[in-house]
Amino acid sequence: MSTVAKVVVDVPTMQTNQPYDYAIPAPLADNVVPGVRVVVGFGKGDREVMGVVVDTTDQQDFDGELKSIMRVLDDHPILDKELLALSRWMADDTFAFWITCLQAMLPSALHADTKWLANGAKTVVNRGRVATEDFIVPLLKHDEYLTLVEQQRTNAKRRITLLQALAQWSTDGAEPRLLSVAGPDSFDRTTVKAGQSQGWLRIEPREFYRRPYANLDAQARTHALTPTAQQQRALDALLPAIDGHKDQTFLLEGVTGSGKTEVYLQAIAATLAQGRNALMLIPEIALTPQMVRNVKGRFGADVAVLHSALSDGERFDEWRRIERGEARVVVGARSAAFAPLTNIGLFIMDEEHETSYKQDDSPRYHARDVLQWRGAYHHAPVLLGSATPSLESRARAAKGVYTHLLMPERANQKPLPPVQIVDMRAAQLDSVSGDFSNELLNALQERLDRGEQSVLMLNRRGFSSFVMCRECGYVAKCPNCDISLTLHMDSHTLRCHYCGHEEPVPTVCPSCGSKRIRYYGTGTEKVEQSLHKLLPNARVLRMDVDTTRRKGGHAKILKAFGQHEADILLGTQMIAKGLDFPDVTLVGVINADTALGLPDFRASERTFQLLTQVSGRAGRADKAGAVVVQTYNPDHYAIQLAQHHDYEHFFVTEMGIRHQSGYPPYYFTFKLTVSHPEDRQAAKAIYHLADELKHSLSDQAVMLGPTRGAIARLKRRYYYQIVIKYKNEPQLHATLERLLTETQVGSRNGFQVAFDREPLSFV
């Protein structure tokens, strides 16, 4: 039996990837196994910290007397052999600390809390709480209950009713009854407690799951559709890999409406038929209601759902259902890539090009890489799907690294909707029309007259971009960030969309005292107000971060739109993908140029993807669709090619530009960011790191910077960055690992250093 545990401890001030040795006390020997959380003493004073056991052995590496494990928090491993190995790989691949990767895999309910004790010390406590319901268990026989009924006073009606119910329950041999305070079998808790004290019954708490989509389990089951020819070709290529347990990556490039979802569902069904399980990722919470309905419609209660919009309790319970083997299909957003599913036979990533699959904070992993690692582990295929694949994935398909599957036609054989480009430089705009061209307004009115629906996209929420004084030029800015505040008319406040700072809207200029303070730019709130004036008969639903803050906000808005409670759905880019409403025959893009103005080499790619995706929301059923795109850059190749839904031409064009400028996918990239509350300290640190990199890396590596961050100050911290471009740099990994360890010392002095492999943005 092992006597030493290797424990990765959670010590934020000085993290390390080196596990610490702890002695396993004899009473805990059976419970201390790899994958359980433990409480150990760390540092001077033996302060209690949480750790994860990653191995057990009889040999200690520490030359001295070992501290003992204090407590075990789990009755069985919550991380199995696969997830422990995955966490170690991810720490190495993303230059994150091991404990950070382990915690990223667990629901927040399994992140231990600290609690102050009466003596002033801290102790570690479990955050996870199992939900229970109280049940009534009869303890006596039928005749005994009838005798007790006769012994009660005639006015003790509640006791008599309870005893009569207990007599009935003891006779029919039914399961214990739920202690309810409502309904025909309800009893007030006081009466039941009194019955317990008399020995008539036992109150038995029983665990239950908080099920976020339980209502969908009872919906009518859907059946597999007959595949179209192109769907069948995709399945014919994919199914042998599922049957043969091959860790092969497929790129399914299918135009919007081509039926990629049906391919996913039939591939999952084939996997389940083999006795294996399936994991499917979707990019946005906004997509979850329709996709979950599709998957649950086919596979029912076998489906578990994981995403950040669930409550901690719901997420914990769905995680436990998966971990206990009670769910065979998992659908979720990015973090669902770590679902504790076993025996996986298929991995799916829908809308694989979406940036939300990349984690912003440490560990800065990409979910695609995680799925491919797990695919290799389980010998299972990975299916990436998109109408507009990322250039990196499409380039890998071109080289044969991925197997390329094409679905170039819509499943209903209808043509893709025609796209009209409106040159806003020549548009006749005034204070009445606001941001709407005549072409878009006329198209909206036509749909209203025909009783059809429209979708409008503006890639900016709020009312206006900024507030400015026309007298002195003052712009209301965030005190914590170098960014202008955004006006929100619903709360009549100015908000920072980076740190959350909020303040009242000024009526006079704080700088010069002038009353000539005005709102500039546009936002979803402002467009909504304009629509009410321009189309007073139109019913408008707005869908952005502000209207979907509350739990279930996305599903509520989409359900209302699907039930024709609105004529126009107005939203940010969250409405650009995945929505499928048969009566939507018009899509309007109010400002197609939002991303093109960013100093980002991926700006054209993101613009093309967004326009193509949102265009695909129109005419998905029997009614013909149309798209109107308003732009100030009508000749830009991304907009021109999006007009013709021509992804392949865009891919060739953009790859040529990337090759000339030396950007991914022709180069690998790495971003190093330093921040500090003092500008001078942050600058000093980044130049020190730049010197170290110059001395360690070869001449083949190209270093961009150091430069200030695109937003130099965020949340009262100043940011500087270095970007490294390389094709093959043998010293890079060792150099970055050394810097990761060295910069830990600086974290005690207010420095934060972020390591980001293959950043999705240099901004």
C-alpha cells in the first residue's frame, strides 16, 4: 500500500507544476488515491490549502520529514486517469500552472472554499452541495394507524388526515411519498414533524438532480431523416472512423442550411449503437436552446448539458450525472470539453471557427486542441463543422492533415439568399431615418406587409458609442480603463464594457460646464428606438448582453420570436449563427464594417465569417430569403465575397495576403503580456523580458514589440505585449517555461504575466 501522495496544491501566491510529497496517514490509506481532492498543511504555520492527488508511491522525493494529509474531500476520484493526464499536458502546452488546469476541469461547486474559524484560523470546506428532498416513510402497520386515528381528538383534523394517509401508504406498499407543502398529498411540516416525534413516520432526505432541461426529456422524440446525397457522402466517410475507432479529424464544410446538424445526430446515433458515448461542443449560450432541443429530441434523458449560464447547482448535478455514467451524450460550451465522460467514440465541434472556443484567461487553451487530445486517447474521430472554417483548419484540410468533407448545397435544395450591398457613403440619411437606408427600410416594410419575420444585426450593444461635449471635445471615459463609456438608456447610465464601471449620464460637461453634451455612434438600444419611430407597427425583440443577463434570457427571447410574438429580432453577433426560423425571410446588417476597422490581421476573416453566418439565417425553409448589408466599404474583398457566399475564393485570397505578410497559418505565434498598476513598472518588465527572449531565441524567430496594449489601461492596470512569430524554434518552449517560473516572483509585487500560445488577436 502506498505511503506517499504526490499533491498539486492550490497556492495562488506561488504556484508550481511540481507536486509536493505528503505522508498518507494509515486511517486514510484507502481513500487517498489519484484524482481525489485533499486538505494539506502548507508553508509556515501549516495553513490549510486544497490540493489534488496526482499520484501515490512508496518513494518520497523530499529529503526530510513529510507533513501528513489532513483530510480527504472526496469519497472517490473526481478526476480519472485520462483527465489527470490531460491536465498535465494542458499545463505544458498552454504554459499554465497544473493546479489551474485541474480546477478548469471541475465545476465551480468542486472548487473548495476557505472558512474562518472561531480561533482566527482558516479551514478548507467543500463548496459542492447535493440537493435533497424530504420523503415520508411510514413506520407502523395499517391497523396500528387506524387505531391511532380513533384515539385522536375529533378536532385534530390535520393529524387524522396524516394518519389516514399513512395507513393507506403502508397498505399499498408504495415508495415513500415526497413531503410536499402543496397539492392533494400535502401536509404542513409542523404536523409531519409531530408525527415523526410520535414514532409514526421517518423523514428521509433523498438526493435529486437539478435538471436544467428536464422539460425537454418529455418532448416527442424525433426520428432520423433520410440523408441527402451530400449528407450521405459525409456520413460514408465518417462512420468507418467511428466503427474502426480511428483518431481522425474531419472538417465538415457545409453552407448554412446544408444539414450539418442531421449529420451530427446520425453520427452520434451510430456511436451510441456501438455502446460508446459522444461529446458535442457548441460555441455560444445563445445557440444552446435550439441545439439542445435538437439533440434531446433525438436522444432524450441520455443527454447532459454543460454551460456557464446554468446555476452552480445545475452544473454540479449535470457533471455528476456524467461522472456517474448516467448520461451518454454531452452537449455544452467550451468547458464541456473536460466533461468526465468515459468510453467516448465521437467528438463534435460545431461552428469550429468561433473565437469563443479559446479561453481568455489561464489556462489559455483552445477547445479544439483538447478534443483532439481526447480523441487520440479514446481512439475516436473528431468532427469539426462550419460554413466558414477558420483559415487554420481549412489549411490543414488542404494539406490532408484533416479529412475534408463538403456540403455545398442547402438540404432543401433552395438557393442561398441573394445579398444586396448598400453603399452607405451614398445613402440619403437624416435625423429621421437614422442608421437605416431606404433599401433596408423598404425591405423591412415588405416583410411586415406579408406577415414574415426579419433579423437585424448590429455588432454593438448599448445606445451610443460614446458621450462627447461639442464645446470642448470632452469624452466620458472609464476611470479604470483607457476606453470611452457606453450609454445605456434603459438604466440611464454610462457603463464600461471591460470592467463594469457605471456612472450617471452627465447633463453638463464635467470639463467646461457646457450643456452641449451629445451622444455619438449607434447601438442596439438606439436602433430599437429608431425602429419604433420608423416602423411603428413592427413588434421588435432586442437580443444582446443586456437583455439576456438573467438566466434563461436567450431561450425566452428565441421562444417568443419563434412563436411570432415579434416581427423583427434585433441583436448583436450572437444572433448570427445557429438560429433556424422558417418565417425569417430577411436579414439586415446595419453596419458591416465594425470589425474591419480593428488593427487585427484576422479582421477580414471575422467580417467574412460574420456576414456569411448571419446571411444564412434567411430563407431556410420554403419561403425565399434576402439579405441587405449596409457598409461604408462596399469594395472590400471580404464584403464582396460574402455577397456571393464564396468561401473558397475568400480562403485563397486571404491565404495569399497572410503569406505575404507572414501571419498564421504560415507562422506559429505566441503572445506575452505584462501588466502592472504602474505604467513605468509594466514597461520596465516587458523590456526586460524582451532582452531575455532576444538572447535565448534564434534569428529565425520574429519578435514584434514590445508595444503598449491596444487598450493601454484596463481595470487600473497598464498593459504591454510582445508577439513572437516562428516556424520552428527549438528553444522557445524551454525559454518560456523558465520565464513562467521566474515571473512568479514578480507576481508578489503586483506584476501579472500572461502566456498565450496561438492568440486569436494581437489587439
